[in-house]
Amino acid sequence: MEFNVAQLMKEATGASREYELDDDITDLDGGLTPLGKLTGNLVLLRIHSGVLATGDLRVALSLQCGRCLEPVCVRVSVEFSESFRPLTDIQTGRFLSPEEFEGQAEDLTDEALLIDAQHILDISEVVRQNIWLSVPIVAACDYTDPVSGSADPDACPKYIQLLSESALADTFGKQTPSEAEGIDPRWEALLALQDEPRSE
Ligand SMILES: [Zn+2]
């Protein structure tokens, strides 16, 4: 996810480039399991302090259902708008001192937002951070609330089945403990003997 912005940096404020992304992000973050490529649209806009990168991206991730722990596919959208600053002056190649930077103070200290000396702008770290921001706190099996668009873990079919099974077990609570454990009732008499305190 690297872009050479040498030409763009030479252009006037307002100049822009648009890219369609279709990137493999398997190695982006060890904690993420992408199920497909990162796709979408990236606009690089020449601004006074450097380049404003605006991304509207999507990726499908494998997450764990918050109820049954089965893997589920969750599509996340990754939207960001970050200004990158050049490390060197595009005309002279001279390293720019922080005092020369015109922009937000927080952008100045963020190494992820530097355009390097070879004029490469790398959005990887910005994308990585924004994917994590888009990952739902609780993922859930194949049910998404049509209104909120967020997944409802309590709608997990396996979870509902588990709940109804435990409700059934409560209703028919007359089972002997051995029946519940799947022990042949014919052995139960022997087991009862085994449990009796032995006379020394
Ligand atoms: Zn589930």
C-alpha cells in the first residue's frame, strides 16, 4: 500500500490522484485474519502541508462468534482521512525540520504519517489502525440487525439451540444423574454400591 507521490508533491495545492485498491493484507497484522482482499477507493490530495489521503475501503475478516466461538465472516468498512507530511523538500531533497511543518501538531509526531525521503507515502499503518477501529466488539453468527446494521450475538443459532436445550433439561429435570451422564441404568446399582462408604 505504498504510493510514490513525488510528482503529486511537485504539483499545486488541490492536485489529486485516485486509486482503486485491491490489496492482499494477509501480512498486515498478525491478529487479523482477512478472508479476501482490501478493496475500495483512495484519493491522494495535494494540500499545503503535504498530502491528504482519504480512503473508503472494505475487507472481509474472519472473527469469532461471541456466543458459540465458531468463526464468522464479518465485512468491515475502513474510512479514513489523514494528512501525511513530507520528510524532505520535493524540490531540493533537503530534510525539512519540524518547525517548517504547517499542519496539525499531532500529525507531526506520528511516524505513520511521514512521506519518506524517496517520496513514498505508505498507508499500511493507517489502514491497520482503522481496521481495528472498525472491528465489532462482539461478532456474531450470520445474523445482522437490519436497522442498526450491527450483529446481535444473542441471535446466534447455536446459542439459541443451547439455551433451548438447557431449558428442556430444566423442564425434564427428573432424569437421574447417571441418565444425564449417559450411563446405562443397568449399571446404576453397581455404581451405587461403589459409592457406599466401605466398612474397614
Ligand atoms: Zn455463533
